[in-house]
Amino acid sequence: MPSPTPFSDPANLLALVRAQFSPSAASVRHLSGERDLNFLVDFEVGKGAPSAPARCVLKVSDPKENPAALALQNAALDHLAVHAPQLPVQRLYRWNDGAHLWPLPGPDGIGYARLLGYLPGRPLHEAPSSPAQRHSVGAALGALDQALAGFAHPVVGNEALMWDIHRTPELQAWLPAIQDAQSRAWGEAVFGRYVQEVQPLLPTLAQQYLHNDFNPYNLLVDPAQPDAVCGVLDFGDMVYGPRVFDAAVAVSYQGLEGGEASVVSMRDFMRGYQRANPLQERELRLVPLLAAVRCAMTLCITEQRAQWFPENRAYILRNHAVATAGLRALMAHGLDVL
């Protein structure tokens, strides 16, 4: 077994939090993640700095992550804390030197540690679904997009991020990774339609910063009231682009209901989104195609990465079934369903 590194050793990270944030830190426990290393930090109540939380999340970036992308996420969270404090997003803490990022040199480069508030709740993917819940999810993203519409930042993209609908033309080369022949053919079809029908329209669409990953693993609901969204996590895939991209990304994760492919659940989501942040008619017409594009992106990216990193296969493919169902449902209705 390889020796722990400054990035992964809970004891090392606990010492860091105690020295550079609060001596009341009591424990550090590893959580799951794909690019970042995530840890749950518990604090002793009544000990150390009075501002210390009872619990927070420590995120350590991959050394290959661009610090500018981390700064973008931090700035977005700061913006939301000021301009939309009612939204259930994580709050960002500063280290004792006033910075949001703490550098951790390691054998493969520098990773950056960040401390974010812990949000209690039940992960959406574990909760029973309902039309009211999907309406609530749509309304939550609509409100978030509305709040982010006023956010400005010098960083407008992350060149290392494949999870950006803008990169659809490049991802055509990844389509052979999709093992199912029908899904692969559908992916080829919708990627081609994106290039022909959507790309020419991009300059005419309302642009802003987007969460870009509103999937069931990044959302929390109230355990006592599972129809209510109480937490929005992980701004790590933020991009700048057409507002409609964000709605379409979220729609792509709504296509599985009761174990079957369904567009009804997608419509439930869109009703909630439209109530909170109405899209224009020309944007609405693009949602089904863009959602299908995102489903195909999910299939080709995750299947390719599962081949590259088989040890993390289960985590990488966690959204594969819902993307498959969503693509099937959308194509069965001719991309004219929402």
C-alpha cells in the first residue's frame, strides 16, 4: 500500500486544520470524490475559536487542477453568500491568513485545501422521488441561475474540464467508448445536430456562469420532507455559457422514474425551473436536444474514464443508468417533448 501523502493523510490534514483554522478540530474522515479529495471535519463545540463550525468539509484539489478554476468557484460562493444568502449552498471559510486556498506541496505538484460549510440532508439519489420533488429541484436551479446571472469574474472557462457542452465537437472522438450500439448511434446523431443547429445560435443566447452539474449526487433533500431541496453541492464544474445549458444538464438527470425511461419527470423539472427563472421560447426549443447531448456526453466520458481508471469504476459510472434512460426517453419522443 502506498504511503499517505500530504493530500490524503487524515492525520496530516487534521494537524493543518488545527494549526491554520481552529484548534477545536477533532477528527478528519475521508469522503468520496472524483477529482478532489474530500474529507469531513468535526470540531469540538466550545473549544477554540468561537467562529469554528461544528462540522465542515475539507476539499483538496488534484495537483493538475488550475488554481484559477478554484478561485472562480470561491468567488461564486462568496457572491452567493452576499447576494443570495437564502440559497442552500455551502459557505466558504478562510484560513487564518485570510486566504481561501492553502497550498499543499506533494510529489506530483501542489494541491490546494479549502474549507467549506457542511450541509446536512439526505442525498437526492437516495431519496424517494415525486413530481413535487422534481419541481423543487427545477425551482432550486432556476433560483441559483438567477442569482449567478449577476456574477462576474475574469476566469471564463476551464480548459481541463470535459464536462462542458461547448466541447461537444471534441467529444465526438470519445463516442466509440460507448459500448451499447444504439446509445452510440444516438450520441453520434445528437452530437452532429449540436454542431449544425446549436453552435450557430450560441452568440444569440443569454450567457452567464453556470453550476453545470445539477445531478442527484450534488443535491440534498430534507430527510423529513424529501420534496424539499436543502443543499446544493460541488461548484467544481462551473463554466460560462448559455443559461439554457444549465437547465439542459439538469434535465439529462431526470429521465429515470420507477426504473423506467421517462420524459414525464423531465417535464416536472422544467415546470419548476420555468416558475423560478423562465427561459425564452427559443431557449426552450433547445432543451431536449441539449439534454440528449449531455446524456451522450455522460455515457462517452464515463465509459472512457472507467476504462482508464477501473479501480474507481463504480464511482465514475454512478450516473450511467440515468443518462442511458434519459437518452432513450428523449430519442423515443423525437427530441420534441419539453
